[in-house]
Amino acid sequence: MLCCVCKEKEAKVHLTQIVGDKMQKVDLCEGCAAQKGVNDPAGFSLADLLLGLGATQEAEQSPAGGELKCPNCGFTQADFKKAGRLGCSECYVTFSEGLDGLLKTMHKGTKHMGKVPHAMQQSRELSDRLKSLQKKLDKAVTEEDFEQAASMRDEIKATKEKLAALATN
Amino acid sequence: MNLHEFLLSPDESARREGPHNKIVMSSRVRLARNIKGAAFPGWAKKADRIKTLDIVRPAVESLPQMADHFSETMDNLTLLDKNILVERHLISREHAAKNAGSGLVFNREETLCVMINEEDHLRMQALRPGLQLKQAWQAIDQVDSKLEKKLEYAFSPDIGYLTACPTNLGTGIRVSAMLHLPGLVLAEQINQIIQAVNKLGLAVRGLYGEGTEALGNVFQVSNQMTLGEAETDIVERLSKVLSQIIEHEENARGTLLEKKPKTVYNHIGRAYGILANAHSISSKETMNLLSLMRLGVDLGLFPDLDRAPVDELFVVTQPNHLQKRYSDKLTAEERDLLRADMLRERLRTVSRPKPKPTPPSSGAEKS
């Protein structure tokens, strides 16, 4: 089998990766493998394919600057490529663009459908309530129903206080 | 407290009963959680890991579910102790490799075990004998709800609980069951089953989890996807698949007995013969043969033997359990001799398998 990059020498490095139900195979000669940085099978991890940083693409990327770095923990895209894991919870914001495609290939969906911490749940409910109260208030004002407006205003005040109390806890 | 005084004896542990435990050895639900803003354990510096451990460990210890607990940092456990915990399926191999800055808390009944600073800040798991996925989920859900009051989790309303590896993102849940499937292996149907299960987005792994061999015909089935689906849906889906696998295993056993009784008796008789008479035997061979003995017990071929002593042998013949019992300086060859001695002694009073004149239907078996 010939190397699929130089198509001259015999391929000695064979990589197979399965992502979802798709299988990708790359056969390289030793020279090309070293050049593409895939001579270390441990270093050529899932993250490459998943972040769309295939060996070939990566070689074309300019090594100089512009690399994303997490402001919270200093983790870089290269670190992710090496480890296949992220540095901290903030990394999900820092690298969100590259992660989107990755999440699509590995999960059922990209929106969380499960458990929500209780405090988070409460604040979500309160802010939803605040929005609907605000709408009712606007409607009452346009309709000049001042009694209704006054009671909405009081409820909004109370809800805002509850939200503030949650945030300080 | 001394780990070995706290751990259930293998005998006690093997005698715990659960639904369908002829085929389902245990159920497990684990949740991955992290502390907001703190670097994940794999990236955090030692001082930061210790800081996180010092926040998380007291919170876990104070849980009502942990009223009677064992708690230790990983640097205070010997390598042998850590490996024994792996052989008991209480911690992962990855966690056994940890030292300062990582910790472990588990309860007296060994139904709740929390690894601190494994791949994530918290890996909490509920364990149950037999098929009890729903119960395990409810138990760990309660623990999690208690902990979220004391710890500030890294959570995003859009993508859920944030984990070190994106494969655990969202619910951070891994629901799994350990299955004993000798019938499907003997009937050569196991690969079809594995493929079918994989197609449903579930993973099939070996005895010690990720990247391990299916020794002793024991397979772990678990969900892979954690985002885009609610926990209860994942539990429900896995439960359905498991009851199908149980049915296939029972059918395979029934068909084998009906169509090829001699093959089945031959395998079980030989397994008994070797285990009861060998003078040197490896851990791998022991597990594979014990699996056949366990099948023999299920099929009623050993009237004077229960499943529990066989399950106990599964545990105590593992390399690190032998090291602990005799000496931690044993070579593999010495272990093989001691393992064979132990098996001959334990099986001395067990009479050889008695094939039944008419094969029983799978439903009439002792469960």
C-alpha cells in the first residue's frame, strides 16, 4: 500500500478513526507521518478530527499567533488537541465555535434537556415571570387600567427582590 | 480508619441480592460534576487540585447518605489498596493512578461512592446489585440535589453540566449495568448483540470498564450520549435494551440446553475439572472458567452450590486480592500457584456437575 500523501513510499502508519458511524482511514509513509505530526499515535487524538483540525489542515495553518486561549485558565486549542479534554468550565465559552460541530457528532442534540440545579431553575422561573408581568403592566398602561398597573408594578418589585436575593445567595 | 476494616467482606458483598441477578451482576449510575471557574483536574496545578479537594470532600462527607463513610486522599492509599478498590469496582483505573489532590468517599453499604478529582472534580456513583437502574438514578439524583446546595456547579442553561471531556457534557450521566452473558458467548451470538447495541448509541465494554477485555463473559453496557436527552429518558432507554439482552441470554441458554446439551455439559464439566484440580492457574483462565461454573449453578447442575460463593471467587482470585491475602511481593507465577490452591480448597466440598436427564426450560431454573 502506498502512502496517500506522497504516493511514492510504502505506507507504514495506518490510522483508523471512527466518529459516530463514519470511519476514516489514513495510510502514511514514515516520512509523511512525521511531517504531519502523526508519528505519535497517542498525540493524534479524537480532538483532531472533532475540532476539524485534520493532520493535513493543521500543517497548512500558520503557526504564528492568533491561537485561542482561555482567559480563565490559559488552556489553548493545541492543548485540547493533545489532551482531548478541556481546561475549565470557561473553555466551553472560549472554544464554543469549534465545539459546536463536535457536539453534533457525539450527542443526540446540542441543547441540554436534563436536570437543572434548583437555584438555577428558580431564577429561570422568576425571570420568565418578570417578563410576563412587564407585558401585563404595559398592556394595563395602554388601556389606562391604573389599578391593574399598580398591582403589576408591586408584583414586579417583589419578583425583582426575590431574584436579587437568589443572586446574592 | 483502615480501608480493609471498612470494606465489606467479599463473601458479604457476593451475597447481596437484586432483581435479575442471574444475568445482571450490578447496576450503576454516575454523574460528572465540576466546580464553577476552577480548572478541571487534568489541567489544574497540584495546589489548585488540593484546594478543590478541600472544598468538595467535606461537602460529600456531610451528606446524610454518607453518615457512615470511609474517606481518604489518594496519596494516603497504597498502590495495592487502590488496585483492590478497582477490583471491587468502586473506583476507575484512572482514579487509582491519582495521588495528592484526589480523594475518595464511599458509604458503609458500598452503594454510594464519590471520586474527587478524577477526570472531573466530582464523579459520584450509585451502585446496586442486580438490575436496579431507576433506583440507582433516584439515589444519585438525591445526592446531587443535596450537593448543589453546598457547591457551585459549572452549569450552562444551554449545554448543561460542564465536564472536562465533551463526551460527558449535558447531563454528565453514565448509566451502566454489568451483565454475565455466557449463553450468548457459547451460542456465538454475542457479536451480533454487541453490534445491535452499538447501533442504538450504547457502548459495550469489558469487566473493568473503558478499554478492557470482557473477561469471564462479563460485559458492561452503558449510554454514550449525554446531551440532548433527559436523564430519565436515558435510564428508560437503557432499561429497555437490558431487558431485551436478558431475554436473548435466557433464550440462548434454553436453546443450547435443548439443541446442544452435551456441548454445555462438556464446557461446565471441564471448567469444574480444571478449577477443582489445577495446581497453577492464571487470573484470566480462572475468570473464564468461573463464568462457566456460574452458568452451571444457574442451570441447576450444582445442587449443593449457590451463586454467591462463585461470585466471591470472582473477586478474591483477582491478582491484587491475592497479593493482599498473602504478600504484596508475589510474582505472577507464585500467584498462579496460590490461586489454584485456593480454588481446590474452596471446591473440595462441591460435587461434580450433574447433568439433568431432561433439560429444564429456562423459566423453571433456580433464580
